[in-house]
Amino acid sequence: MAAMTPVSREPLLSVRGLSRHFGGLKAVDGVDFDVPAGQVRAIIGPNGAGKTTFVGMICGRIPPSAGTIRFDGADITDMPAHRRVLAGIAYTFQITSVFANLSVRDNVALAVQRRHVGGKGGRLSPRAFAAEIGAALARVGLADRAGETAGNLAYGHQRLLEVAMGLALSPRLLILDEPTQGLSDAEIDGFIGLVREIAGETTVLLIEHNMPVVMALAERITVMDQGRVIAEGTPAEVRGNRTVQAAYLGAPVDA
Amino acid sequence: MSPAAPHGRVIALHLAVVALLFAGEFVLPAYHHGVMARIMVLAVFAMGYNLLFGYTGLLSLGHAMFFAAGMYGAGLTAYHLGWSVAAAFPAGIVAGAAVSAGIALLALRTTGVAFMIVTMMFAQVGYLLTLYFGNWTRGEEGLTLAPAARLLGPFDFTDPATRYFAALALFAVVLFLTLAVVRAPFGRVLVAIRENEERTRMLGYDTFANKLAATVLSGTICASAGAAYALLFGYFGSTFATVAYSILPLLWVLVGGAATTLGPFLGTLAMYYLIDISNDVLNRHFPDWDMSYLGTVGVALVLLVLFFPKGLLGTLRQRWVVWLP
Ligand SMILES: Nc1ncnc2c1ncn2[C@@H]1O[C@H](COP(=O)(O)OP(=O)(O)O)[C@@H](O)[C@H]1O
Ligand SMILES: [Mg+2]
């Protein structure tokens, strides 16, 4: 063991002492959190644990009350949200938030063009632009619905469109906030396959209530309760953790 | 909007409208010829307003100040400094760009109703300034430009035909500029901001910067209409800075169809003639009614809400002609 020098690589995302208070409520309370590049990390915890608030601070939607956020070695605590997206952090909303009155194609086009107009990707020909939109839609299985109005899609399809928009940004960190909420079992199976595929190219932060999905996808799990991290470990470790069972699961997870 | 929209058909339609207006020069009777020149300039005002209200979703109640900035920027330099049209017209545009940039930086800190009120208050300040500096502006009475101040090289704007073509030229430039903007990536971002600003921000767009650009572009286009109005028709006064001239472009855009490229022109045309004709009819048949044009406007709005809730072209697009930009 001693012969091997540990490779000390800074994690892709590194959070220290992150807090957010709403009045007297400590929604997130002094969280330390690291995610190495390439990992699929799940964040679980009961409703109101502070998960959405926590990732909201990472992507820049919610300003922290205290603490620091480092992404890829740089302090991004004060970086505006739109610049974090360009830096590679993409967020898909817990409450579906597609552009309901625009076509499915235009929804994805907005994500694709962000990388190319004034972004790093350079200008695209109309043909290449359309091809990228088609590819992003094909990945989530919505290719044949490009012309439909997004608001007319079934709920599950709107969630998938939301994911397609995140993917079209080619993020380095993709944050998915309860992506399977409201999906059918078949759609959930498809979603698991999709995240496995994405996991090869990007780091994923997955907030999820559906334990089979978490167990199928997560390499590591962080458990939050009342604004704090109460446990962190591999799925097997978390499953056996008494505190977690008491605070959140109520019963052994493998039930 | 989408890459699949038929590009050729859209361009052809806009060219046809410009061609029709060109033909108007030769077929319109003198009265309507004069009216049409005015409508084209006012339609430019409406197109500028539409960019911010229709496409970006920001309801301003202060666009009279941008129109007036262009009008006074051109008119005052021509009247007091003896600037030629070639210098006074750009002066009006620069004045409009400066005013809209300054106002945007302050007003865009607010949204919704607050934005409406803030823009209205600023426009009211603008109006009062035109009265306060009455020594130079002659307030409500206004100023009339000498014929010599309305010459651009060989073009004499006191001549109706020249005036008509000048109005048409500005109209065509702004129409195709609007078309280019709303079909460009920038236009798509403006629509996205209108539909869901928070989502747009989380796709990586600096929504404040985009709204700022939209406001300045909108204000500058409206200023070009104001500058053209002063130079083509040779008169400018405080009336054009009143709140009525902030409401009118909103009305024209609502009637013609918000977020349609041709709606502002259609709305301006429809409302201008509606008020004109109904005033005639009412005065002739019911001389003792003494109805103001506001009555006509009210009736028109009720009918519009009932039968064309998205304006003439907006409803047309929704029901039948989906490819309309
Ligand atoms: N904008 C807000 N204002 C006040 N309280 C909030 C706000 N957002 C979240 N909260 C509160 O913070 C706590 C954490 O919420 P949230 O982060 O949404 O939890 P989770 O996503 O884990 O369900 C909850 O008690 C919630 O009511
Ligand atoms: Mg949540």
C-alpha cells in the first residue's frame, strides 16, 4: 500500500460549509460534499430535507447564506447561474419547466444554440444545427415528436424533454432533480438505460425518491435530512446504515 | 421560428407586402396616399414596440419617450442647429438609442406591473421635459420645420411622392430587420425569455443582457420612426410625448397580432382607418353624440377580444397559417 502514491486529484465538484437559511429555517445547514469526475452520485432524503435547495445553490439558482462551491478547481460561489451553465453545470428542474408554448424542437434548439452562439462551440450550419437537435431528441426517444408543442406532450415525455435539454448542453455535471417522478414503469426502465449511457461521458448528480432507481444507478449515495448530510457511502453501506434507516427509510431498504 | 419553417414563402410574403405598398404610390387617391405615408411611419413605431412587447414579453407603457427622443433628436437639431436631414436623422436615432439604454438599465430591474409603471413614469418625465424646455420645443404648440430643412440631397420631403417613398423605404428596412431578428438565434432567446425567463437563464443565457439588447433595439427603432415623422411631415410637438403615444403602439400591436412580423402594420392600418371612418360616420349621422375616438377604440377592442383574441394575424396563425413568422 505504502508504495503507491495516492493520486490526489481535486474532485470535479467540491462544496464546503454550504448553508441556506430561509428566515429561521435552516434548509441546508453546513454541508461538505465532494463528487469526483465521472461518478453517478445520488442524493436521497425525505421531503423537505433540503436536496433541491442544495443543488439549487450548486447551479446558481439560489444564493447561499454561507459556504463555498468549487467546480473543476475554480471557486464558483459568486458566479451567476448562466455562466455556470457555460462552465458545464446543467440543471433539470424538479417541477417540469419546459417552454410549453414552443415546439419540442425549439426547446432543444435553445439548449443547442447556447453552446454555439457566443459559446465555445463555434457557429453551426443550419443542417448541423438540426442534426444536433435531432440527436438530442433521439437519445430520449422523442425524435418523432419534434414538431409537437411541448405543452401538449404527456407528462412523462415532458420530463424526458427536460433531460434532452440538459443533455444538449453537453454538460460536465448534469443535475437531475427527481427525474422519474410521474414516469410509468416502462419509462423508468428506459430512463435507467439512458442515465447509464450518459454516465460514460459526464458526471451525474441524481436526486431520486425511487429506491430501485437509486440502487440501479448510483455509485455512491449521500443521504440528507433536515438540511444536513447524515450519511454517505456505497449503496450497500447506506442500505445497512442504522441512522439512515431510522431517519428516512423507516425499514431496511432491501425490503 | 423553427428551422423547418418555410423560408422562401416567408420572404415572398414580406416582399409582396412591400411591393403592394410600392404600387400604392401609383394607385392611391391623394388623401389615402397621404394617410398611408403616415401609417407606414407609425407602423415602424409599432414594429419597434412589438419587438419588446410581442417577442420579449415586456409590457412597456412608456414607448412615447423613445418615439419622442427620435423626434426631438432630429427635429431640434434640424430646427435650431440647422442640421441637414443626413445629420438630423442619425441624431434622432442616437438620441433614441441613448435614452432607451439609460431607461432600460433602470427599468429592467423591475418586472411585470412594476415595469409598466416605471416606464410610464419615465415617459411622463420625458413629456414634462418637453414642456419645461418650452423655449426650445414650444411645448404643445410644437415647431414646424422650414421646407429647406426637409431636403435630403435631391429628395424633397415636402413632395408627397418623395415622402411616400421615404416612408416606404424606412418601413421596408425595419420590416426585414424585424424578420431577421426574430428568425435569428437572438429572436429565439427573446421568445424563450417571454415564455419562461428562469428556464432560459438555466440554459445559460444572460437574460438581463438579452432584455437590455431587446429594449435598446426596440427603443432605437421607435426613435427612427419619431425622427422620420419630424423630418417627413415637418412638425414635432409635445403631443407625441404624451401617454396616448405610449398606449397607441400597444393597441396597434394587439389589434394586428403581437409577436407577428406583419401584425404591427396591419394593426396600425386597421386602427387608423377605423377611427378615421367612424369619426366621419358618427359626425355625419349623429352629430349631437359628440363621441370621441376612444369610443370607437373601446368597441374595436371588445370585438377583437371576442373574435381575434390574439390579434388579426395572431389568430390567423393559430387557426390557419401556422408558418407565419
Ligand atoms: N424559497 C423558499 N422559501 C422558504 N422556504 C423554502 C424555500 N425553498 C425551500 N424552502 C424550505 O426549505 C426546506 C427544504 O426544501 P427543499 O430543498 O425543496 O427540500 P427537498 O428538495 O429535499 O424536498 C423545506 O422545508 C422547504 O419548505
Ligand atoms: Mg426537492
